[in-house]
Amino acid sequence: MKYVLVSGGVISGNVSSIKVDPYLNVDAGTMNPKEHGEVFVLDDGGEVDLDLGNYERYLNITLTRENNITTGKIYQQVIERERRGDYLGKTVQVVPHITDAIEEWITRVARIPVDDTGEEPDVCIIELGGTVGDIESSPFVEAMTQLRRRAGKHNFLQIHVSYVPVINGEQKTKPTQQAVKAVRSAGLIPDLIACRCEVNLDKGAVEKIAHFCQVEVESVIVVRDMPTVYQVPMLLEQQGLIPLLQDILSLDRLALSPAVVAKGSATWNQWKRLTAPEDHFFATVNIALVGKYIELHDAYLSVTKSLEHSAMRCRRKLNIIWIDAEHLEHSYQTEDPAKYHQAWHQLCTANGILVPGGFGHRATEGMILAAKWARENRTPYLGICLGMQIAVIEFARNVCGIEGASSEEFNAANSERLIMFMPEVDKKTMGATMRLGKRPTLFQPGSEWSKLRALYAEKPEILERHRHRYEVNPAYIERLQQGGLSFVGKDDKGERMEIIELKDHPWFVGVQFHPEYLSRVLNPSKPYLGFMAASAGLLDQITADVLKESKGLAVNGANGVNGVNGEGAGF
């Protein structure tokens, strides 16, 4: 097993990945998205750090909750062992018991298959979260020094990521020098130094970093800002990263089958075609993201990435318009008229409107107004989780005449609970008690007209990841259907409403699941792809391409840009 450790200094920054988070939380499920960013959900229902979403998206792998290690998980495991008597007669200490538990966890999880080959990975990338030198990171740093020693030569590589600021026009290398000095004093020895910077570093700055950090000049990788993050792999290739990895880890000794090599080559070529500079794209698509956590864009990281994947597939430039849902509410017309009118102008002029997931009553009336505008003005709409529930409430109020329609989450005393608490969910314990993980959704008989179903290549059943504790109240289904709201997808028992869609609308879709968790750079999420295509006026063309690709036929990209055939395309 080859291990690649990525650590951070000035700022935190067929392959498996493990993320180390030195906080005491057992998982990320109860964290505030405004402070920590989104909670990412895995197939097995694990609520984890958003970085695992990046690993899955960029590496096209499927991870488990065990790929996210927290201080809470490690201490919980060690304490449980102590209570069972596994350490009987010994004094349980951070070293060696905590550090050994960390190392054992990593070496075990690193060997779990993560793709459809079912084979053990050859390389495991470990991200040490936080900043080296923080007191809570100390046990993990010590464990990594142990792992490096036990892994042996050519089996362990450390990349230290450091920010090089520009102050008054001068590139400052001292913070990186100090960061690497701190890392080395802690027992970790960086083999490569990745310098994050806005612009390319001067030759003198690179040489200074190499000299004072005791590495070769070639081992200083300059990771400057790029037009999009998807172009960074090409930058790293230009920087000579691949020969460095091959040399330090002796990767040429790995026995890779011709099929694996061919697949990797095809994926790399497809990546370069798809992530061409946006200057070659033909038009801009303006998407209004109406949310309640927009102060921190990372709260919707998977949503924005899914939009980016879909925009690249459609060969369009993406412009996300961040709208605070509260600013759409009528109370803001007097409270802050400028914000109110600006929000409504942005909403009304957008090509598409997206209402993502969230929790609580705040700002939901603004979301309902956004859904109403999209429905009445035939603007493409996509509602995710809460966004779907919002669309149901809006439809009930303004089409079905259920004036008091609301959600139990918003108003527990409301008699018209269109959205109800799922009966089997624990109302007292918050952590890991929602409906979580990958679950089946079945398209219903009579839904052959569904635009979304066509994008799933007419599959009768799909698998998507969930994270919710509220659902559409079954008592109102018949009345909503009579009003024209179609529940085209339900769970495998036919009890839970998973997908809503309006038939005579360019694109009005709501899904109870979170399709963004399964979106990939080379395989955009279908609900997002359909939404983006409809917003760009390309839905018929993209749908036709998807159906061709599902049959292994070659297609052209949007507006004649050459695509790839269905084999290995992922589209």
C-alpha cells in the first residue's frame, strides 16, 4: 500500500482517500452549515465532512463513513475497548493507544475497495485536516510519523500545502518556511511542497522555499489560481508532479492491467476535453440559488459542484446568483426595500430557480414565493429535499386552495400539515437519526412522459442518497394529484413521495433525495443536468444525447461540441 499524506500549514487545506478531522464530534451531522459548510452523505448513510464529497467527485470513487476519521470516533473506540477490558492491567494513554488506534484505522480502511472493480486500492491519500501545530492535531501527527516509519521507503509520501501571500507586490515565503519548520519539528518530513498562490511564483521565491525547506527545486509545486478548479490537474501535470510521484513511490512497480491503463488514459483525455477553458463556451446561464445559508457558499458545495458539472456538459458558462430567501419575503419590503427589490429583480431575471435543502422555519416563506414565481412564469425550477417540500406547500396553497398548508417543521400546531415528521424517526436524538444513505426510488406507472425519467434513460428504478426527517403527508396525495401535481417517483414500498413534476411546464421538478451527492465531474447528476439544460434551452438535445449514450451510441455535445461515446463516458 502506498500512502500520500497531505497536510496544511498557513492554511488548512484506483485511489482511496481518508480525511482526518481533529474535532470531537463523532460525525458532521449536527454541525451548523453556516460555520462548517455542508454535511456530505455517503451511500452507507454516513454524515461526513464535505471534503469526502470532493474525493468522490474528482476520483470517481465510493467511500464509507469509515473514510472520515474524527477525534470523537477514535476516542470512542479506545474507551469502548478499555471498558471491555481489552487493555486490562494497562494505563491507557494517548501514546501509544490513541496513536495506534489511528494507525490501525487508516491501514484497515485504506484496503477497502472503492470502485466497481472490487479490487484493493494501490494508493491511499490521507488529508490531515486543520493546521499542523494545533493541539488537537497532535495525536494524528504522531500517528502519521509512526505510519511513515512502518510503511517503509517508497511507500509513503508527504505533500505539505502552504499559502504564499503577496504583500505590497512582494511574494512572501517566510510563512511557508516557518510552517515547514513546524511540521519537521513535529516529526513529519515533507517530500513535496505545494504552494498555493494567486499568481505564478518567481524563480527566486521557488528557490528560496526549496533552500530553506530542504527540498529540491523540482519538489516545489506552484499551484496558482486557475479559471476553474477542474483545470488544476492539467496544471499539476505541467508542473511535473507525475514523474515526482512515480520516483518517490516507485509507482512503476505497480502491476496494472492493460484495461486499467486504457481506462485511465480515456478518463484523462475526456477530462481535458470537458474542462476546456470557459472561453470556448457559448453563453451564460444565470441560476438563482434561493437559500438560507448563503453567507457561506460551502454550505451548498455539492449543489454548486453539480451545477458546474452540468454546465460543462451543456457547454455553458454558469453564473450562480445567490439570493437570501428572507429578502424575498414581504416583510423585507418595509424592513429593507433595497434588498427586497434587488432579490426580486435577480429572481425574475434568472434563467432557472433552485431551492436547495435546509432545516427550520426561517426564510421558508421566501422560498415558497420563489417556487410560486417559477411555476406561474414557466421558469425552470429544481427543488431539493426542503425545496421539494416547499414546492408541494406552494402548490397546495395556490392551486389546491389549502390556504393553511404548511409543514410540521414550521408550525407543529398547524392543522394542514402537508409535510409531516416521518413516524419512525427519533424526535429526541439528533445525531444520525434521519433517513440517510442510498435508497431506491421507483418511477410510477403512467409517468412515461416525465422529463426527469427520460434523463435516467427510462430506468424503472434509480438509487439516490437521502438526508431528511420530514416527508409529504400521504393524506393529501390524492388532492394534490387532482390539482395537477404528479408524484412520478415513490420509494420501494410506494409509501413515500420521492419525485414531483409538473407535466405542462418546461421543467418543474422536486426530489426528496439529494442527487448532488452522486454527481461527478464526468457524470453530472440527472436532476441537475435536466434543470441546467432546461435553463439553457437545451433540454431536448441533452435528453436525446443521454438516451443515445445509454445505448452506447456516439453523440455530439451541446451546440456541436464533440462529445464522447457511451463507453466509459459516464454521461
